[in-house]
Amino acid sequence: LLTDQLKKRFATRIPEALTNRIIFRPFAQGDDFFHCLRAMDAVMDPLHFSFGTTVFLALGAGIPFVTWEGQFLRGRAASYHYHDMGITDLIAATQEE
């Protein structure tokens, strides 16, 4: 259900050439999740909630993790780690960026 809602929303806001490149995978745990993660070229931080597990795994695997700082702590985990490492290129300043 959530996937269908996201696809409909993306279709109204993102060009079709880009939405065709978005792949939704079923929920994965443990090694399955890590193997899926290692196959990705980059990871986009989920908006409004990112408390760290995915960013820890992505950064540990050397996979670029794009984030946009949220208003609350739960949306700032990735940006906190990037700031701590002195890396800010993958922190978007605005929604458009």
C-alpha cells in the first residue's frame, strides 16, 4: 500500500525517465538487507525519519548516502555523521537540491 502511494506521488512530481529508475524492494532483514545494500550505487535517506541503522551500514560499506537534514533529531542521523567526518557534499540544503 505504501509503495503504491509513493509511486503515485512520485509520478506527479518526478519526470518519468527518473521514476523508471526507482526500484522498490520488499522489506529485508539481516544479511538479505546488507546484500541488497551492497548492490546499490547510492542510498537516499528517507525523509523525516532516519535514525541511523541504514546510514551506519551504507557508510561502512562505502556507499554514498544522500541526506537532507530534518527538523527533528530523527531526521538528522546521517547529517550528524557527515558533519562529524567533515563531509558535507552529500547533505542537501534544500528540498530542490
